[in-house]
Amino acid sequence: MHRISSQQPHALHATAATRALEAAASAALPPCTLMQRAGDAVARLALALAPHARTIWIACGTGNNGGDGLEAAALLQAAGLPVCASLLGVPEHLPTDAAASWQRARSAGVRFVDAPPALGPQDLCVDALFGLGLAAQPRARAPDARLPQWLAHLRGSAATLLSVDLPSGLMADTGTWASGFDAGDHAGTGPRHTLSLLTLHPGLFTAHGRDAAGTVWLDDLGVDAGRQTPAAYLCGMPAPALRPHASHKGSYGDVAVLGGEGLAARGMGMMGAAVLAAVAALHGGAGRVLLALLDGGATTALAQYPELMLRRPDALNLAQATVVCGCGGGAAVADVLPRVLAQAGRLVLDADALNAIAADAGLQALLAARAQHGARTTVLTPHPLEAARLLDSCAAAVQADRLAAAATLARRFGCTVVLKGSGSIIAAPGQIPLITPTGNALLATAGTGDVLAGLVGARLAAAPHASHEAAQQAAAGACWQHGAAADAWSADQALTALRLAQALHHKT
């Protein structure tokens, strides 16, 4: 068993792959072996998380997830711990292995209770109600009336919460809540942990998964998942960027930031967005950063950052630079996009550039045509609403399956896609998607997306060659670094986008 950290990459498996692995292992092992191993893992982690608990309450469902909880209850009772358990349903509905675990728990003297016990901060509750089986086998029987009460008690108490395999109701492949299981306002004050068994699941790390799961642990139960193709990978810390002594500014590429609508056309200046992207590219290690503002905009950025080089948009050599286009582009960016899409060698499209493309079939055709040019690389960095516009969908549909939405965009336009949000997805044609493990709610402030776009540009400029794999790795490294800067931020200081950009460092 080990704790999942953001430092190392991890394979994430879809429900179907995990079920195939479970079936093969069960067939090769004596009956009940996997469930007993799972129960042992739950009991060991429970002891580690709450060694001085006065009450350990284990809420068990009538599937194999409940069987894992029953096994843990038997072991904890045998060890003399103050454990009680509740079964949602009747023992007659338990599958074979879980029924055997029920008998072991009864024989061990586990106390079964119908109502949740009072729980304090020193106590532990274990959610073993529903795991992977919730999505695969919808319950034919009417739902137990006790379920909402138990879920509210598990999620709302001050005790430490340990979920077995998945927080009940969280979809393993998407990180969304099943109907009727939304956590709602049941936010307890106790820490949350999830022990994933056999494999890790994508849904633990994106959409609602990170809030629901808390700290994630993995026990593979002695089963090797190596033959199962992952649905995604959790990013690890990118390798340090080596900068040889004999290098020069040309070794790390030019980043040209094209955006920042001025006040002239609409009276809605957004020059700051372009400046933030440029500052992020500068701190991200780009050799040179060129700043081209739209609509005749002016900036005082050079007073603080004289390293930035101002250019008129028409004076940029788009073929030679890595272009970051769209940050604060407003309505003005549409006029420059045809040239940008046709000429830029390496290109990051963000914000208003994406909105303009979504509204114009001609620009979409130009974007898709870039994939046919081997020397051109494109990264899109949409948030869910921008992704929905590109897909002619809605943000709710994008969030319902973030991996699928990002992969669809990547295929449609032949480019790398960073779908921003909790657990940002990085998808590219022909590549297994990546999920970012870093970042937190401090990033929910204006301008942090512009910082990410500039950082992607810096890393893309430094990539040794143009390919989907290189672009995906550059984008993934930027996402990891961007989130890690927020994770390292002091809780007693406000995080603004400019401070975030200044906190970046090209060594990570």
C-alpha cells in the first residue's frame, strides 16, 4: 500500500479494465482471497489513520465493496478495536464472497447497528457502501431509505472518513456523481481518505473526484495490472530543465504573445491578460518574450519588465516563434487569427482565440488544416465553457465526461488539448490522456489561465521537436508546474495571477 503523491506518475484504469483484472485474479486464486486481502488493507489503513479512535463505524453495502468492509470489521474486532458495522440491506442479498465475510464478522463478535453512532474528531468512519458495482449494475430493488441518512453521516461528521475503492456514488471513469449521490452540503470537518484497490481510477483525480476522495492510497492486492492498458496517466513532476553553461537565449526559443485588446474599439481593455502570459513565459524560461498588443493597446509593463520586447502584430515573424494567441484578445483577435493559423509554427490558442474559432467555420477549417503540416504544433487551452463552444455542446456535458471531451477535441482538430479545471486533462491524438494532480482553489481567480497559456508557450518553445507527444509533454509539464506553484503558496497570502507568474521557475 502506498500514498499517491503528485511527484510520481501513476497509471489510471477504466472500470472495464479493473473488472477484467479482478475476474482474472479471482479465477486464479482460492475463493475469497481478494476480498480478504482487501479487508486486511482497509483494516491496516484504518489503524494508521485513527489509532486512538473511540468508535470505528463501517457502513457496508450488499456488494463486494460491502464485503471488503465486513472483512475489515472482523479484523479490527479481533484486534480489540471499538468497531461497529451497519449493513445496507439483508445478508441474503450478499454475493458469495461477501456472505462469507458477513459470517466471519458475526463470528468475530462485530456489533451491528441500524443507526449511525455518534462520531467525534478522533473517530473513524468507513464508507464501504458502493464501489465500481454502482455504475455497472444499477440496483433493481427500491433504494434503501437509510442510504441518504448514512451518506450524510459519513460525509458530514467530524470523524476521519475512509472510502473503500471509491467514495460511494462517485463514478470511477469520470469523477461525476451518480444520480442521488451528490455530496451537496454534507461537508464534514474531518479529513478524507480513499483506499483504491487493485488499480487507480481516473475519476478520483478530476471533476468532483479530488474533493470527494481526499488523500488517495493504492493497494494492488498483490495483482499486477501491467497487461491492462491505462485509460489515462496521472502526471508526475516533470524532469528538471537542464540549461547547459554553453547555451544562449536562442537555445530556449522565442515566445510571442499576441492578445490584449485595447480600449479603442469597445472600451473594454484586457491588456493585462497578455502581459500576464508574457510574464509567465519569461519566468518559465523562454529565451526571448515578444509582446504584441491588439487594437493599438499600450502598456506600462516595460516599467516592471524591461525584458519584454514590444512588437506590432504585423511585425511578428510567426513562423519562427512559439505564438501564444488569444489572452485578453476580445473581439480584436478574430482579425489576426487567419494569419496566425496559417503561419505560426508552434501555437498555443487560449481564451478569446478559442471563442472566435468556435464561432467561425472558416477558422475551424484553418485550425484542423494545421494538423496536416508536420512542422506545425498546436495546443488548445480551453476551460469547460470554451471547450463546449468548440464542441457545439454545453459546459455540463463537457464536465460529465472530461476525458472524453478532451479526447474528442484533440481528434477533431488534430492538436493537443488542455481541458482546464480540477484535474486538468491533457489529450493529444494517438496518445494516452494525462491528468494533472496539482493545483487547488487558489487558482480560481482572474488571470491564472493566462499564466498557464504563457507557461505552456515557454515549455513548447523549448521542446526539441514538433510532435503530438512533445506538445503533450510540454503542456503536461506546464500544468503540473502551474498547479504546484499554487499548492506551495502560503495559506495566509492572497494568490493573484501576477504573483503566480512571478513564482514560476524554469528549473521545474
